[in-house]
Amino acid sequence: MTDKQWELLALLLPSSDGLRGRKFRNNRVVVEGMLYRLRTGLPWRDLPSHFGPWKTVWKRHRRYAGDGTWDRVLTALVAMADAGGNLDWAVSVDSTVVRVHQHGANAARHTGGSTELHEPA
């Protein structure tokens, strides 16, 4: 993440100022750890040590996801990008039809045959 990107993101993330308990560890390193894990798809426990303890990164990610912080950050970033003209609202419509397997459908299936054919002779 560039310094300019971090400056913008840091304004949107909560701070530990005024909260009881220990102050947040370097928030940038923790967020970089979250992004690294998202980018690579590796398990939390395999996070490289230069991002700090994996439990710290996991707990902060869980807290931000649970209290709606990531939702607010995304909404604010989209609004800023749209206001600045940096967002292209192109919509792609695909006309592909994907059918559900007959056993996956919820509606009754009528094959046109009569029920008498299924009775024993």
C-alpha cells in the first residue's frame, strides 16, 4: 500500500485513542497483514511474522468485519472515488442461461405421462 493510500485509509479506520486498555499496534502493519492474507489466500497462522502476531491481525480483522468498519470504509471510498470522477459505473450484462439440475428445482416436474403407467400390472 502506498503512503498516499494509507493516509486516506487511516482517516477512515478507528483509532485506539480514548479507549481503555492497550493502544493499537502499528495499524498500518496490521492492515497490510490483512491485505496480504486476502491477496494470497493463506491461512491466518501462516501469516509472515513481519506483520506481527497472526492473532493480532486476525482479531482486528474480525473486529472490523463484525462492527461494520469495513462496510463504512468501502462506502466512503466508493463515494470519494465517485465524487472525484475516478469511478466508472459500467455495467456488464451476460445473456448466458444456466439451468438447474432437475433434482435441484423446487417446483413439481410434470413429464406429461399418466400416473397409471407407474402402477404394477
